[in-house]
Amino acid sequence: MSIEIRDLRKAFGPKIVLSGVSLEVRDGETLAVIGSSGVGKSVLLKTIVGLLTPDAGTVVVDGREVRTLGREELYELRRRVGYVFQFAALFDSMTVFDNVAMGLRRMRLPPEQVADRVEEALDRVELLGYGDRLPAELSGGQRKRVGLARAVAFRPKYLLYDEPTTGLDPVTTTVIDTLIRKMSSDLGVTSVVITHDMTSAYRVAGRIAMLFEGRIRFIGTPDEIRAAADPVVRGFVEGRPDLMQGVA
Ligand SMILES: Nc1ncnc2c1ncn2[C@@H]1O[C@H](COP(=O)(O)OP(=O)(O)O)[C@@H](O)[C@H]1O
Ligand SMILES: [Mg+2]
């Protein structure tokens, strides 16, 4: 079982964002999706969990097409497919504990189980003992880890990370990348990591897919992407936009 995306299309009014994305996320792998700002990476990720509905094409998760799921089934899907939001999306007035517990309470788990799972999740992101803090009392990296804990508390099969290291300093970036690898090995989750940071992509991913002008321009291992001849791929990987100009 895995995630299979076929010929996905999505436009907002006249703006075509995805114009035929096909992509398979293999069981157990960590796939990085790279691409310039505004290319549609978040749109792609949101479509996987049914936060956005595609205009055409299909997303199949564990054999079920997301678009056909009813409300309850969508909730169930979102527990199975943890989504780590770009800006952590924490509630500022709630403690770390309550931020992580919120979704579990909505599942109507008994309070002892909620507490156990929150502790377990905070432990996994190395924030044990931070439950009583407020988000404002945390660093940027710690806030991102709370966002991760919130997804992990559901014991998901998949983790989707939207730019987990954007805006972080290099040291904190390394901490987060290490955590992403740890989640993959400790929990056996299948992961999709959206990033525009090549260092992170090389560090966490077994395969890297590049989104460009609405489609997957390239997919391959880190070695394969390093060796790619396509000027669009090279331009991005080497941070040389001049190579990407005027090519289609
Ligand atoms: N809900 C929305 N309504 C209208 N336009 C949107 C919406 N979400 C995203 N877009 C547009 O789609 C494009 C891709 O956005 P996004 O997926 O967020 O890019 P990124 O690759 O940086 O994550 C952008 O031009 C953005 O403005
Ligand atoms: Mg984005």
C-alpha cells in the first residue's frame, strides 16, 4: 500500500498550478519534493489529504481514492496521514500539551490514553517536559517539533512535511532533518518532505522529485539528481536560476 497520484490537475481561477502530476510514494520511503516558491508544492500536499479537491486526476491512498471518501473516512485518513504544517500552526493560547492533545480528544480517546500518547509524541520529538509551556516560550525549531508531535500522536502511517526547515538556522535544520530520519526508522512511516533546501533533501530523502511548471520534471535518487543533465534541474539544484530561464 502506498500513495499514488495520477494526472493531478488544479487551477485557481485562471491560474493553473498543477497540470498533470503523476507520482508514486513507495511504502517506507522518504520522498522529497523540491521546487521553487509558488510552484504548487503545498497544493500538492494538501490534495493528498483532501484539504484541497483536484480539478481532475486521482489520489489513491492505501487503495482508496481520496475524492470519494465521506466525512468520517476523511477524518480517519487524516489520522493515518499526518500533516506537518509549514508554520507549525499552533494555538498560541494553548499549552504544548493541549496543542498535541487536541486532535486526540476529538477522537474521544479517554484522558489517560490522551496523556500517554501526548507524552509518547513529545518524547519522540525530544520535548519531554515541555507540555506546560506556551508556544511563545519556544524557539522556532521547538515549535516545529510540537507540530510534528501533533501528527505523530495519531501514530500515523504516513507523514507529510511542508517545508519543515524553512526559516530555521543550519543547526536547527540539522536537528529537524535528524528527527525526520528518526521518525522514518523508529515508526516505519512513509514520508513526503517538501523543501526548497537541497541540503535537507539530500540528507533525508531516498528519492527526490522536482515540481516545475505544473508537473514532475524529474524524479530519482540524490545521486541521479546530482548527475542530471536537464538545465531546469541543474539550475535549481545548483542554485543557478539563469540555467532555468527560457527552457520548457
Ligand atoms: N487556496 C488558494 N486560492 C488561490 N490560489 C492559491 C491557493 N492556494 C495556493 N494558491 C496559489 O497556487 C500557487 C502555488 O501555491 P503553493 O502550493 O502554496 O506553492 P509552494 O510551492 O510555494 O508551496 C501559488 O500561486 C498560490 O498563490
Ligand atoms: Mg508551500
